Amino acid sequence: MTTHYDHAQVQEFWQYVWERDDVYALDADATDPTYVLGMFPYTSGTLHMGHVRNYAITDAYSRYRRMRGDDVLHPMGWDAFGLPAENAAFDRGTDPESWTQACIRRMREELETMGFGYDWSREITTCEPEYYRWNQWLFKRLYEAGLVEYEAATVNWCPDCETVLADAQVVDREDERSESSDQASGEAASSHGDRVCWRCKTPVGRRELDQWFFTITDYAAELHEGLDDLEGWPEGVREIQRNWIGRQEGARITFDVAGYSGAGGGGDGDADRTVDVFSTRPETIYGATYLAVSPGHDLARALAEDDDAVADYIATVREQDPDRVGFSGVETDATAVHPLTGAELPVYVAGYVLEDVGTGAVMGVPGHNERDHSFAREHDLPIERVIVPDADDNGGSGTETVEGSPYTGAGVLEHSGEYDGLESGVAGERIVADHDALADDVTYRLRDWLISRQRYWGTPIPMVHCDECGRVPVSDENLPVELPEFVRTTGNPLDAAEEWTETTCPDCGGPARRETDTMDTFVDSSWYYLRFLSPALADAPFETEVANDWLPIDLYVGGDEHASLHLLYTRFFTKALADLDLIERREPIRELVSQGTVLYDGEKMSSSKGNVVTPEEYGAETTRLFVLSAAHPEQDFEWTANNVRGAYDLQQTLYRMATAFVEEGDARVERRDHDEYVAREIDRTIAAVTAEYDRYRFHRAATEIRELARLLRRYREYDRPHGDVYRRGLLTLAALIAPMAPHLGEELWNKLRGDGLAVEADWPEPDHDASQYRLERRLIDRTLEDVRDIVGVADIDDPERIELIVAPDWKYRAAELASRTDSGDDGSDPVDSVVDAVLADESVAAPDPSRVAAFAGELVGRDGWDGEEGRSADRELAILDRASWLVTDEFDAAVTVRRATGDDAQAAKARPGKPAIRIS
């Protein structure tokens, strides 16, 4: 029988057995299963190490929970729509569907090779009509609820591809990002360098187009407030969402505007005679020297009707990147009336004012705002300071000049009428309270979700455009609106599919044209976790009753780069569906793990950098065991061959141990003291590994497994092992390693004749109480370390006898009392309290009061280990007695463990948790 573990030889067999027995399928009658989910992969063609780490985490936890007796839902699917697939198909001269399906076949085979245990009966693919039909159905429900808008928006435009680009698809010319195939890589716009299309490298412009939006801003307040309740989420992810939502408290300030002709904006003249601005610093209002509106503001549009200069400026800047607009602007004929002073302020249309931030208008306070200051300098506008640093504030820079830089800190008001001399925070509150033109307000940086994409490979938006009826939803019975056959063309292939585009209006029956925009693929991933609950359901996207029972997701794993888009959109969708009475839950995820990055030579693995390690290079089981044992799931770690070797060696060690035991069968029947120690250490390891799995700390679980294996090897070398104890230890190792290395666990379990399959086995349980395993281990480790120190310091070459003397009972009682004693705030002496209590306790034989007082003085006021629960002289005596063979084995000396006697000189040295030691 070979003693070398070859994963490749056993992999196919055990995967066949698992599939034959359908071990990963969730029972149809399951009630509230443990729902474990990894963010499903984009169909880029191959698995990378980030995928492996993600899915190793979810697979290990799923297997663990299944062994604990849970019903487990652990599904897998494919995020299959999106421009990257369109790009890849274009480069390879094929169509997106053929390319995507080929990628899915290859990636599924890789997942199966890795031994990940999914319920494949629930597999979903977002590019299939059976799935995206429900994207369209949900779009309609949101549309009916008023959560969908269709309006003009300025977007990124690639003139070569003739399509709109998401911000994530616009890159710096020198950027060599390798993540272009990752659908959910985020949409943070580049802010420096030449911005180009990620596919053709053509400079990207701006264009105004009619677009579809989900009004996620309707949920801004709830999305922000709900973050405090997501206690199972990493604080870093929650903070990213807080910043993205961008809640700001301040005041809404209304300015009357006059001096221009035309009602503007569709004839509602009254509405356009006032402009609202939002300010977080209303106390600076006396420093306002101009009003500026964004090029997309209603007032700007109205002014452009009669002012060619304004119209030309708007036309120019709305097709430019905001970063290139700088602080350009154009003065208009309009004037704004300062609501407190009545002064007339010039009105500008300015590119630095963003249409979808705040109200799209700002009151320019160049003395106290850096951007306003830059604009004022550019256009030679007055700069007035109305707040100066408090003279008592040493942090203030009172020597700054207004012309030099704006003062943005707190301070005292000046040149502000009746509010002069007030502290700025107080003044702001009073100004808002005193004037009807100001009101407390809250704004959010969050913008509505633009879901339109002018590309082929996505969910068609189920709307038609009718000259008579306007925009009309496609009827439910005509869903899904399926994609037509792909035609290679520049721009949006759907615009070229004339036969598909021409249709009839669902309302009037007249001629109409289909909407040719497709949905942002984040729509697909915002509710996919619900489809896994009812993947074959034909008359609804999911079963509401099942969703109410099974949600939220118990564990969701993915990178924190998805925090501000995918995770935010998923939360929005869940809340919207709850308001549509489709589900009860308003938060989709109970616990979130943001996996760290696998690094190589200090950098993230990337094909463009040539530092990619593929799973097959080291073998599936070694790879998955290493990525789990290398670090905490949320930490980055470095991939090195030497460290991978450790995972490989652990597998070989466990396999050799099991094989040798089965082959040799050399074991005892009679029980000895050191057998009991090993049995108790098996219990302690079970308790420790269970605690680590519960916290997803697989790296610590792997360490515990290594330590138990090391102990069992030492035990076997020390003496012929007890058959039942040793076999139980090996079976325990097989069960504990099985969630992380399932093929190995199954092979070990089978060799040792475990009952049934390891994947379906019960999680091991301690035979004895192991709740105090940390305390017990600390006692043993500290004692061994103390013996080593004494031997080393005393330079004892060959100790013959080692005595371990456990402290007398009264010291344990004193330590317990000291840990409960107050610090003496009531005026009593805590030492006296301990002494009195020990002397009054008839269950312990205390010595004279002076010795008790001296010991109590050492204990009181310390946050030490002395009074830990579960500690007693009898318990420590038993633990040390069972562990004494470790001392004998290490020092080859006779070891005695005894209790200190009343007149024993060693009794004075012994402490709870720290026995006295005598070596001769």
C-alpha cells in the first residue's frame, strides 16, 4: 500500500460517489437552511486565484455546516451578460452567446475539478431567457411603482464603438488594468490622464442621451440608516457605502432669480423664478458673491433659449469630461437676490457644478470654499471673508489673507449683520431658524442608477416607443423580449436589427419601436440570490413564501471592490421588492466576508503582469488547502512555493499516519495515564477547530489540525498507542480536514473505516467537557515553558526527577474572590475583604491571616488569570498528571505531580495556573 497521497488518483472516484449520492442537493422539504453563497463569477473563460479563494471559503463553511447537521443551500450560477463577453466575441470572430457558453463549460469543469460541492440542480445563467425574463418582469413592477425614470443624461461616449460606456469602462491611456473582464470591478471614474475606451483606446467624449434610471435615491435614507444594523458586515464595507451614499446635513437656501426673458423649462414661469441651493455651511451665507448652476440645470436650459453664449457654453461642456471643464463658466443676464441682504448677485452657468449633486446649483462663497475660490479667481469675482478663526483657537491660522486661500474651518462670524461675534456653528443654526428662505435639509451624494447600455449582450428593456401612446411597457404575456440574432456592427447591434425593432404598441396596436437599450448587468446580480431559491419556477421569479423562510443569506463572500455597486444595488433591490410585497426581508445578507487578495511578488495576480498562478499548477486540493490556511479570509497574503509546500506536506503527513496505522495495526488495549491526556487533547482540538470554523478562521483550524497530528505522532513514538484512542484521533483529523480538503478527508475516513461518507458524517464531538480548552492548554504550555527555563538557567544537563506542585485550595479560593472584589470605592479595603472571605470559608483550610493577606495583596486590582472560571486545585492536578508524560518524553526524567501541603516550602511559590517546580 502506497504511503504517498495522490489527489489526482482519488479525485475522480470520490466526486463520482458524491454525485451518485447527490450529497449536495438540498431536500425539497428543508426549512430555513443555512444559505451560503459566493459572488457568482463573470464568465471570462477561466478561474483565477481570487475565484478559488472565494469559493474555497464558501465550500469549506458549507461542508462544515452540513456536518453539523444543517440543511445547506450552496448554489452556483453565471453572471453571463455584459460588454466584456461582447468584446471577447468580437476579437475572436464569434458571437457573444457562443463565447459565453464555451466559457461556462470550461469554468464549470474547473469548479468541479476543484471539488467544490454545489447543488448544480439550482444552476442559473443570467443570459438565458428563462432568467432575464424575470429581469424584465421586475423592471415592469418597479416601473409601475414609480421607481423607473426615463430622462436625458450626459454619459461617456466612445465614437469608435459608438456606444455608451460605464465609468468603469473608461480608463487612463497609460492604465494597464487587467480586470476588464471582471463584470463587477466597480465604476469609479478615472480622474487623471487621457480617458480612453477600454476596448479600442479611443478618447472618450460626453454625449447627452435619453436613458433609463432606477430611482435608488428614493431609498438613500434607508440605505444609509440600515448600515448601522448590519453587524455581520465588515466595517470597511459599511464605511464605503456610507461614503458612496454621502449623507450630508445642512440647509436648503432659496434665491429669487430675475432679469431674463422667457418662462423656460416648459412654461412654468413661477417655478423657474427661484433656485434652491444646498449648503452644509449656512453660516457663510453673508459671504456669497455669486450663484452658479450646472449646465444641465433647468435655469441654464431656460437661459440658453435666449442667450447664444450660454447655449454655446452648455453645448461645449456637456460633451466634455467634468475633469477637463475645470472652472470655466459663462455669466448670464440673470441676477439672484441674496435672501438676507437683498443684494443682487451675478448668475453663472459653471461646469464645476454637477447636475446630479445636491440641487445642481451652488451659492458661491469663495472666501470659505476651495472650489468656489478657484472659480472666483478665474472670473475675477469678489472674495469676502465672513468667518475668522477664534482668537482662542491655537489651530486657527489668523494670518491667512483672503486672496491667498479660503478659510474652511470653524470660527467667529464677522461682516454678518446681527450674527457678528457668534461662533460659526451656533450662528448657522440661528440663521436657518430666523429666515424663511432657509430650512434644515439633508442631501445625499448617491445618484440614481443609470441602467441603460447601448450594447447587444444584455437584457432588453421591455418598453416600446409609440408615436401615439409614448413609452409603453411590453405586456407580461409577451415576456421575455428575447435578443435577436447577433449581427456584427459598430454601435448598438440592436439598432441594426430592424425586423426585431419594429413592433406594435401594446396599448393602441399601432406601429411602434422596441427600446434598443439593454440593462446594466448589475441588474442581473442584484436579485440572483432569490432565483437560486426557486430556479425552475415558471410563473414568478421566486417563491415569496420560500424567500421569507430562507432569507437572509447566512454567509456571503466576495471582494470589497463590490461594496459601492453590487452590494448597494442588492440592498436597494431587496428593499424595493419588500415594498412591492414580494418579500418580507429588507436586508438580503446577514453576514458578509470580504475576501483578501492573493499576491505574487507583492502585487495582485494579473495576466498582464505575468504573475498568475493557476490552480492546476499545484493541484486542486493543495491549492484550496493553502488559500484557506495561509491567512484570515479578509487578509491579503503572498503566494510562495515554500508556503504552498506546507499545505502539501500536511496532506502527506495525515495520509501516512492513517496508512501506517491501517497497515501495522500495532496498538494496545489497556488504558494508561498518557492515553487519557491524548484523548482529552483530541477533545480540546475538536472544541478549538469548531470555534474557528464558526468564525471562518480556517487558517487557525489548519494550525490546530497540524498540532493534533504532531501530538499523535509524538504519542505513537513515545509508546505503542492505545488502539481506540489513536484511531479516534485519526478519524477526528479526517473529519476536521474534510471541509477544507474534502478528497483527502474522504480518503482518510474510508481507510480508517469510518461510518458512511465523511461528507455526510456527523461533526466530531468531545467525549469530555472541553469548554475550558484554552485554560487547560495554557496551564500545560506555561508549565512546560517554566521547566525549560529552570533547566536552562540552572544549567541542568540531565535532570533525574521533576516535581510539579499544585497550589493549595485556599489560593484558588482567594484568586476567585479577588477577581470578584471591587476596587474599594465604598471605602472598604479590598485586600481585607478577600482575607475575611477566605478565612470564613469552612470548605478550605487557610493558613494564618498574614499569609492570606500577603497573597491577596498580590491579586487584588490585577487583571490576571488567577481567578478564571473553572480553575481548581483538583482540576489542575488531574490535567498536569495526564500531561506529565510530555515532561518525561522531553527531559527523560521521572515526573511527580502532587498537591502542596500546608508546611511545604513549595506551597508559597505555587500559584493557581502556575505550579511550583522542583528539579533534581
